[in-house]
Amino acid sequence: MATRRALVLSSLLLLGGCFQQSGTNISKLLPSDYQASYQVARICRLSVAHNSNYMVVYANTLAESDYLGGNYPLPQGSTIVTAETDRPDCMGVTGYTLMFKDVLGYNAAAADWHWQKLDAQREVLQDGRVQECIDCHASCGPYDYTCAH
Ligand code: HEC
């Protein structure tokens, strides 16, 4: 009986673990209210480099003035995000990319940027020191790995 109870208990725990995991991969780097709390840094435009999506670029308060003013490098804590869609009016966002200036030493070789690609629900698809993001953004020039000016 005790074994049976232990079994039931452990399967419940396992199930609980599974339920907990689903939906917990929401990005902590992009708040759900970003449209209200971030500034639009660039209005809707086609981006050939990002799979020919249309994108609006947003910057958080920390990044905003330096990013728009072209003062590089951007400060620690800066977040810049693209809201992307295949629609030329940029409505109906299908996903995001973002770059977050992480703690000093996070990735010293590439200016400590932390990269993420998210789906429409802000679930993380790619995360961290993502080499393909770094490689292409490094080729944009001396703008602290940013490309949209
Ligand atoms: C093939 C080149 C290329 C790749 C790969 C790429 N990007 Fe970009 N990205 C650009 C360019 C160019 C822009 C500027 C928008 C435009 O005009 O296309 C941009 C813009 C951005 C911006 C807006 C901020 C800025 O000024 O750069 C973010 C955030 C971003 N990309 C994140 C990412 C992430 C995250 C990845 C990887 C998952 C990634 N990018 C992969 C070329 C690239």
C-alpha cells in the first residue's frame, strides 16, 4: 500500500512538473506591456535581413536616448526589440527579436549583448550568445552591434 501511495505521489509530482514547465519559457527580458513602457525607436519598415519581415523597433527607457542619439556603447540594461510580421502595416505581430545589454562580462567578446528570438506569445525560441545574430550584427558597423539607425 505504502509503495502504491508513493507511486501515485511521485507520478503526481512528475505531472505537476510537466504542467509547471509548459508556458514557463516566456521571456523575462520583454515585459508584456512593452508597447506602453518602451518607446518606438523606428516605425514600421521592411527588413530584408530579418526574413523580409516588417518590423517596428522599440527601445526601453535606459536605451532610448543613446540609441536614438547614436551614443555607443549603450548602457548596461538596454533592451532593443523588434516586433515582426509579414504584414506591411506591421499589425498582427508574429514574433520578436531582442538584444539586451547584460551584465559586464556576460559575453565580453561581443559587447555583452544577450540575444533572444521569441514567438508571438513571447516564448523563447533562441536565447543567449546566439552566434548567427552576433555574426550578422557585427557586420553592421561601429554601432555597438545595432543595425537599425
Ligand atoms: C542576416 C543578418 C542578420 C541576422 C542573422 C540577424 N539580424 Fe537583427 N538586424 C539586422 C539588420 C540589418 C537590422 C536592421 C533592420 C533592417 O533594416 O533590416 C536588424 C535589427 C535588429 C534589431 C533592432 C535593433 C538594431 O538596431 O539592430 C534587433 C533587436 C535584432 N536585429 C535582433 C536580432 C536577433 C536576436 C537575431 C538572431 C536571432 C538577429 N537579429 C539576427 C540583421 C540581422
